[in-house]
Amino acid sequence: MPTLDPTDLKILLELIHDPRIQIGELAEALGIARNTAQTRVRRLLRAGVLHDGGREIDLEAVGYDVVAFVTIEVTHRELDGVVGALRLLPQVLEVHEISGRGDVWCRVVATDTHNLQSALRQILRIKGVIRTETVLALHTHIPYRTEPLIRRLAQAVPGTPTRPKQLSGRGGGPAEGS
């Protein structure tokens, strides 16, 4: 894992806030030289912290290499409060209300299993949470992607040019949602 200093972290935060920011705008927002911003972004790309042209952050590369999927059973009258409390936990990347077993599904990241245990305890302390079930991700075979769906839509429209399929498996993930 590369060592990230405060400037690197500020760059990542700016890219999350505005994935389309230009290098000049990034430099101005951070109060650093344009060349410094460009060099830092290139270094983050080479280190694997950034993917997809510098717009997707690899959380594993910055130390969050434990990924868990947590199904939460909730007292229904407390659902809004549970979702609001989950929003305040930085390790919770996404939350979905689901059908089937459980009521809410979350993707949670952690630096190690002790850090995950701490996050799970925070979740269990939320008013309205009855119980949780946690499954650890061992390996990501297909990361979040949107490109195949958009390619299918584009192929359905006559005259829409499409690029050949890339073999990298990457394609349109959110900036923070690695």
C-alpha cells in the first residue's frame, strides 16, 4: 500500500466530489501548482490507487482490503432511522432496502477483521437493528460495471458507434465505489 500524505488524500477527496475536474481546477482548489497536481495524480494512477483515468479509487490499495456484505433485520418502524444512522458510518459504502431474508443490505469495508468487527458492533448498536448476518468477499471476479448495459443499448440504436469490448473488465464504476 502506498503511503498517502495529506495532499494525496485531498486530491482523492476532490476527485470523489467532482470526478470531471480538470488538473488546473484541481490545483487551484488545493492551492498547489498545476505540475504538482499532475505529478500526484500520475503517481496515484501508477500505484493503483486510481483506476479508469483517475476517477475510480481502489479502496484495497489504500488499506481497506476487507469487504463484507451485511444483511440487517430491522424493526420496520425504525427503518428510516437505521438508514440515517448507517449513512453516518464511513465504512458503509452502500445501503439497499431488500426483499427476502432481512430488510437492508450493506456493503462494508474494513482495514482488517478487527476493524470490521468494530464496524459491525456499531451497526448492531443502531436503534431498530434486530440482527445482522455478515458474508465476507474473498475475491472480486467482476467489479461494478455499467459498460455492457450501455453497449447493449447503443447496439439497439442504428448508427451508434461503439468501441470494441475491452478485456480489462473495468467499466463505469463510481468514483468511491470500488
